[in-house]
Amino acid sequence: SFESELTLDFGDTGIAFRGVFIRAPKICRMGNRVEVIARHGGDPVFVSHRRVWGLTFHPELAPTLEVHRRFVRLARES
């Protein structure tokens, strides 16, 4: 378990984010249409394909609600 600074790239701007990793899984393969939102050490830790997100960290434990805000915005647009 560890914490690390990440940059979330939603396409409009890079957002600084403190990622909390607890027994984090690893993303080993992705389809060619999958967008990488954030990386740690070169590895993807936040990916997106349309309305489906995959994260290897816990955004609910971060000091900011930016991931939650983006998720709610995506749900409203759907």
C-alpha cells in the first residue's frame, strides 16, 4: 500500500491528484480504444472506454472529489 501523486488527463486539462493504492491490481492489457487517464511509473492506473472506468487506486480515500465529480458528470450526460 502506498500513496502517489498522479496527473489525471481527461483531455481538457491535467489535474493533480493524490492516488491511494491499497493492494492495487495491475492493468496488464488494454484494447486499442481504451484511453489512459493516469499512469504511475509508466503503468496505466486509470483507464476509460466510453462510460466504463477501471482504476487501480481508491479515489474515495483521496483528499479531493475530482474523480467523483467527473463520474457524476458522466452519469448525468448518459
